[in-house]
Amino acid sequence: MDDAELRVLHIDDDEALTRLVAKSLARRGYVVENTASAEEGLARIRAGGIRAVVLDHYLRSGTGLNVLSSLAGTPDAPPVVYVTGSADTAIAVEALKAGAADYVHKSVEEDFFALLAQAIDQAVEKSRLRREKERAEQEVRAARDRAELLLAEVNHRVANSLQIIASVLMQRVRRVQSEETRTHLYDA
């Protein structure tokens, strides 16, 4: 993996937790950038180079769901791992329906950092596989289009050749005296 594949954007306004997440993910090989607001986070995502986003639910300027809805129309948006300290499972369901790749319950326990890293790894891998699938499907469509074009050309050329042969045979039918030969040429 190159550096761009390891870059994670953490959108959270909790400075203490942001530092802990950055340290934990850095130990696992990630380069972590932090933003405290949805607007800053969206601007950074649009700038490119982000492979995954860790997105907190509660932000000063709204919720992470607003960020997810903004990302919904963004082509090649990085996968989002949604985190919140809330025990309300409806938030997790809503985030997943809005396009989050995964959900992790936020805490300062060591298992949170391990689960977060695992969720990021899985989200990045799933995103890579989706892009490869889309590229393969695009290549298949292009190959199909080329094959259809070639088949249309072959059909056109064969039809032209058969028309020429039919015209030559019809000329021979008119010139031949023998009724039997004329019938065979006409049948041909």
C-alpha cells in the first residue's frame, strides 16, 4: 500500500479522543488527518487522497448523517466508518442506510481502537473490490460493444457478398437455355 491508500480523515470535534484515535491508527500504519467540522471534512474529502473516513455522529454543526448525505452524490467517495458514543441503535441503522460502510460504538477502551482499525481495513478493502468490480464491468461492456460493432460489420459484409452472388446467379438464369440448369441456378 502506498501512502495515499493509508490516509484516513477523522471528523470529530472531541480533541482528546481525536488525539487518541490518531495515535492508535498511526501505530497501525495509517496517516490520520483531523477536522472538527462537517464542512472542513467535506472540503478535505473533495480535495482527494483520503482512503477512509472516521465520522462522529455528534458534531458542533449538526450530525454525521448530514455528511453522509452530502457524500452520497460524490463520485469515488471514500468509505465511511461511523462512530458515536450513543447507545441508540437507530443511529447505527440510519448511518448504514445513509451509506456508511460500517459502524463502531465509540469509547476510550482498547477494543474500540482495535475494532475501529478493523472496520477501516474492511471498508477500504470493500471499496477497492467495488472499484475493481466496476472497472471489470466497464471493460466487459466495452468488449461487448466492440463485439456487437464487429458482428454488425460482418453481417453487413456477408449480406453484401450474398447480394452480389444472388445478382450474378440471376444474370446467369436469364442467359441459360436449359430449363434444368435454370432451375438449379434459381434454387441456388
